[in-house]
Amino acid sequence: MTFAPPTLAHGPDHPPASATVSLASLGDDLILKVPDAPDTPANWDVYPILGSDPDEPEWRGLAEPTGVWNDLLDDMVSLTAIELSIPREALEKYLNRSVELRYKFADESSLEPCSEPLLLTVEA
């Protein structure tokens, strides 16, 4: 499975190959969007990662569920418009550099596919 790169909440709706973020104009967190994918299981979790090696990322963020339980259907239902956050402090170590930003999935079987990277340049 191939997953589209993340998009930035303040950026364009289509995923660019790269993006620049200014720490001076950033609030507390950088918000990224996980593109909706019809083949993402509703019982996974998703979290942001920074670094060139997705198997051993330099930084890993907090996980969010990809779905919720629906009592009427008696089954999990996929969420859309999932947003993840990266604290400003995590980005400060990449000041005046570029780093690969991805989102990564986790499930109970330890399957952990990840997205294509977004090359993020961090400026003051």
C-alpha cells in the first residue's frame, strides 16, 4: 500500500513534494493532515514521524485512532480529516535544515506502513 504524503493544515489541499515552515509564525504546534484513503483500516492508529528512516525515526509523535466504534453498525467506522500535531520544540532541532515528515500507521499485528515523505524545511 502506498499512502500520499501529509499536507500541512495551513498549506495547499494537494500534497506538495516539499514545504517550508517558519517557526516565527508558528503557534505551539505544526498541524498536519492525513489524506483520506479508502483502504485505511478503521482499527489502526496513525502518528507523525520525522527523519529519513521510517523504521527508526528521529522523532515520533502521539498516535490518533483512524476509526471509532459505531453502535448502530456494530463495527468500526473510519474517520476522515485526521489531523496530527508536531510540537514546536520537536521542529527547533531542524532549524535551517530540511527533514522528511511522514505519518505512520500501527495495528495490533505490528504492521506499520508509512506515507510517502514530505520534505519539510524549518526556518526561523
